[in-house]
Amino acid sequence: MTHVNWAAFSTAAPEMAAITEKRFGTFRHHVLATLRRDGSPRTSGLEADFRAGELWLGMMADSLKALDLRRDPRFALQANPGEGTDMAGGDVRISGRAYEVEDGATKTAYVKEVEPPQPFHLFRTELTEVVRTYVEDEKYLVVQVWKPGEPVRTIKRT
């Protein structure tokens, strides 16, 4: 499988990437799903950061979600749906694998720019799927699915 970061996704599907970033930018906190040691899912709150062509996941030192990702890098990140049920911009989810940044220079540059609470874990992501679901014309449920190496697939249901 091709390793795809946020910049590669943005190049492959610019419209969907712009909508996804806007959707995540609407609220600060989102929901991260990771896998526990026994394989069961764990959900946690998280702030997503789109910066320098990457989707970064930062978290407190030794948090359970960080330990989960160190053990098994698979994740799903669900955009905060916001208030009410209108979900302006649709429902957006990003799936992939997250790898902890070991490069000191990269982490130092990130700290200078973002100033996160210390100490912390920083993960760089590789995307395996981006899904957007929304209602069109109050009639259709539209699902857009992007996977590396494939065009955006759109499914409409009534």
C-alpha cells in the first residue's frame, strides 16, 4: 500500500480535503478511536492539527491513546458533529496509521510553532481512508469515500 500523508491526499482529492479541513476546523475537539491491548476500541478526545502537509496528532505524555498508538498505529478520527443535528458540512472521518515522531528537529520545530503543553507525544499520520457523509437536497444521503490510489467514490441513497 502507498503511504499517503495529508499533502498527498490534498493533491489527489483537493475539494474533499478542503471540506475535511474546514469541517475539522469548525470545532477544537474531536474523537479519536484507537485499539486497546485486547483489541477492543477506545475513544478519546483529541485536537487535530493540519500543518505543513501533515495531519498531526498530539497528546499528553503516557496517555492511554498514545500508548495504544505506540502498540498498534491504526486509528479513526471523527470530526466533532457540533450542536444539534444539522451537521453543516457533513460528517467526516479519517482513518489511517499514526507513527510517533522520533526526529528531534521535527518535534522541536512543531513545539516552536504550536507551543503544546509539555511533555507530549507527537504522531504523524498516514491515511488509509477519508469518508464524508452528508444530506443533499433534503432527499439523498451522500457518502464520499477516498482511499489511496483511487478516485473519490460517491454513493447516493434515498
